[in-house]
Amino acid sequence: MKYLFTFFISIICISTYAQERLVNLEGKWKFSIGDNHDWSTAGFNDSKWESINVPGIWEDQGFHGYDGFAWYRTTFNGQSLPRNQTLYLDLGYIDDADQVYVNGKMIGFSGFMPPKFKTAYSAKRLYHLPVEYINFNGQNTIAIRVFDVVNEGGIVSGRPGIYRSEANAALLFDLQGLWQFKIGRINDSRSWNEIMVPIPWEAQGYDRYDGWATYKKTFRLPDNIDRNELVLIMGKVDDFDKTYFNGALIGATRDNLRLGRSRSYNELRAYDIPPELIRRGEDNTIIIEVEDIGLTGGIWQGPVGITTKTRYYRYLR
């Protein structure tokens, strides 16, 4: 039997990865009500903004009764962060929906903004922090767009910070987080949207959708990664998949059983990456066609990333 995982449960599963806080982000942040996408950029001057305590309900800090859009901004120094480990940005609990940017790049979202509003107030915010977005030589900017519809608003509770993950150390390169997504197969003419991986697509605005959908991720591998004997780990996919690396099919999982008997959804996807497909110093692209035959759909559980065969068999198999 398959289970319909909620957004809340999925976030909790991800949160077990984060263990040691390297940067404490509790304290005063810059804050402004309103909405302007320029506020996501690192170069924006927020010196005239209010200051607000994080975590803390904004109604208790001078914004009583305010519902709508607001932005938070803060900075951190990247010099103390490790370059070769998996990092997560933990923002605790946000009421209601949020979009998170690091140095102007979106790294994740929870819930949905108007006009298709959907709250995620009960989900813990834990976002993979891509190393390619971090300035390890100096200051970095975090900007958070928040929409609150009623009652309490803002970054309301938790222990905000940047955390190091040891539980995900088996991965050389973490691919969890923001992906592109569309209903249909690779050649479908529909436009790409954004989706979080690994979380079922039903929890991200595609309620009751069964059928084909396509995921896409473009990234660059660090120069120090050996191209030989690499494995792409795609977590667990509900139900069947075809996985392509730079246009070449590298793996597929399909037991051809019907709903209720199929167990493909519970198999960990692990596909060898032929070394000749890997591009050094250039973009690499993963495309995954997923067919859901009922109930939950999509890439629903991690880990998601690239590792070596040795690490795969030692830690993940």
C-alpha cells in the first residue's frame, strides 16, 4: 500500500540530516512590509529598514494586525564554513508561505503565494544550501519573502542557522532542493515551474495528479571530483522513472505491476554515470521522466545527489 505523504512529514524526514549549527542566525534581522523582488538581491540597500527579532511573531514587534507580504534580510560570513560538506539553512517555522534567496538565488520555498495561496505554517523550513551560491571569502545575504494570511505572521519559532550534515556525508555532491518541473514528458510543450526535491508533487500544488511529469536539474560539479565510478542517487520515486544524464538514458526502474501490487515506489534509485558523459567546467543536466500510477507521485524521499560506488555500497546500499 502506498501512503500519501504530507508536506509536513516530508520536511521532517529531511530535517534529520541537519545536526551541527555552524552559524547562529538568531537575533536582529532587517524587515519591511510590502513586496518588491529587488529586495532579494545582495546589493540592495536595506539600511533604512526596521529591525526585528528572529525568531519572533511580527505582530508582537510593532506590526499588530498586519497580514500580507513582508521581507526579512540578514548577512553571514562565509569564511568559517567548510567547502566540502553538505550545508543546510534552517529557518524554523514560518507563517504562512515563504521563498528563500541566498545572494539573489532562490534556494527553496514552502507553501504558495497568492493567487494560488497555500499555507505551510506547520512545516519546518530546512533548505539545502548549494555551495556554488556561497561566498566563502566574505559576506553573504539571505533574503526571505513571506506571505501571511491571518493571525500570527513571520519567522515565528525555531533555532535559525546554518547547519552541517554528517548524516548525508555519503554524498559527494548534494542535489536536494530546487528543481524545474512540468506536467508531461520531456518533449511536452508546457513551460517549466519550480518544485522542491524530495517532496511528493501533491504537496506542491499538483493534487490528485496521476500520469507523466518531468524533473530537470542543471548544475556544475566541483573540479576536484573524479569522474570515474560516480553514481547518481535519486532517492525514491513514485512510481516509475527514466533518468537521463546530459541527454543519455542512464537508468530506469519499472516493475510493470499495477497500483496496489507495484513496489517500484519504494526502491532507491542508483544509476552509474558513464564518465564520458560528465562535463568538467560546464553545466550538466539531469532529466527524470516520472510516471505515477495513482495516489502519491514524484521524487518523494532522499538522499538525492552524486557519490562514488564505494560510498554507495558502504553507506547507502
